[in-house]
Amino acid sequence: MNNLVTPPERQAKMQLYDGRMLAWSEWGPVDGLPVLFCTGAGMSGWLGFGASDLPGLGLKLIAIDRPGLGLSDAHPNKTLSSWVDDMREFIQVNDLHDVLAVGFSQGAPFAFALAGRSLVKAIAIVSGQDELAHPRVRPLLHPDVEGMIAAVQQDAMKFEQHFSQMATQEGLWQLIIGMSAQRDRALYESDTLGEAYQRALKEGFSQGAQGYARDLANALGSWPVELEDITVPVDLWYGGLDTSTVHSPDFGAILASRLPNASHTVDPEEGGSILWTRSYDILAKLKSHVSIT
């Protein structure tokens, strides 16, 4: 693989207090400053980013398999709040300090949830999903996405059951490719990134589609954290060429206006794959929010 993606350098599992197993993948120095990576939709933690940048920055990337995805046991009542509880336990057990987080695509609400509960010092939201049910955002949505929001609000359990019965790894991959701009498609369909991305999806669906469907319902519903109350720094990164209908429809403009401590970067030459093409800039800016003593 090229320097955009490399296989995990380490993989581990731990047992949570309630007996569930939580799995993750790591890149970078073992003693590096921890960066929790909230991956995109339906993905295990296999697909990381910025591996060649991490040693020089002194960062350790930790990509969690969310419950029900990859090797992490399902949570019977998974919510964004239960995710925060799991991550609080993970941070405590592993004695992590000055924790940072990155949320990519559907990982955005999971990163926002960590910031809203002050578990992290700062977050970067990259090609992130917006709070699509928010009244300022909803009028900007593609009709198909608006229909999904309406279905979740009408009956979230029915929506989840429907997607868990119909969603597949291959179907989600084709959806991602179909929504991607040409710049992103060329990268996602390359041998290197494409193979890693599809492996992460295959692992994400290894227990079936239920984990993905629950994440989708939680991400499309109302979030349990008020973005206006998040005081930690939030770096918003978007590519102006991004054509995904499930990312922020205005490239983070409304998000930036709602967050008290946000920086907002829209690169007109990049697309949704900016996570890999500008990984150093994203990670370096994120680290700058932490004072190392």
C-alpha cells in the first residue's frame, strides 16, 4: 500500500464492565498522544489515515470498532450516549490523557458526542455528516436524505429494522462510490485505498447489518448533545468538490456558526477524501490544541 493507507500496526481487544468485547486498531508510536478515530458508516477500524505522519507528530491513532461492527460485540441498546459511556471506560482503563478525536463522515456525531461530554480536548470533523434533522439544515437536504430523516422521526425502530434487512457491504460500497465526485472516486477505486476501504466494510458487516443500521438511525435522529454547548476546539474540514448527499450540505457553514470554538476549512481542490489527502494538516492542527508539559 502507499503512504495514504497502511494495515494496522497493532490490534487489541478489551472486555467492558458489562462483559462486551471492544476491539480497535492502532497506528503510530505506542506512547503517542491518543487520537480516537470515529470511522465512517459501516466500517471497522481497519482503515486508518495519516500513518506516515503520526511518528513525526507524536500521535497514536486509535480506530475503534463501534459496537456491532468488526470485532466489537453489539450493544443491545446502542445510542450516542452509550458510545460515550464505552469510550469513557476505554479511556480510563487504558489510562489515556489529553485525548483527541477525529470524526469522518458518519463518525462525526460520535466525535461530537465525545466532545459534548468533555472526554476529549479537541476534535476534527472531516467530511462530516451534519445534524441533518436540525431545522436550519433540513431544507438543504437531498430529497432521499430528507425521506430518511422523516422515516427515523416517524418510527426509528421500523427504520432500523428495514435497513438491517436490506443493507449489505457491497450495497454500501456502491452507494459511497455512486455519491462520490470523480476526484474521490479515483482514490476510492484505487488498488490501495479501495482494497482497504472494502476490507473495513467487510469487517464492519461481519456480524450482519444490525450494527450499521443502528448507527444510521442514531446518526440521522436528534443528537443528545447541543453543539452550541461544546466548548472544546472543533476543526471542520471539507472539500469543496465533495458531492456526498449525507455529508454536510453546506460544507460545514451552519456547523461552524453553531459551535463556539470552531475553525472552518473548505479546500476547493479537494473532495470527501480530504481525510487522506490532507492528513498531515488535519492531524497537526488537531494536536496544536493540546499543550504538552
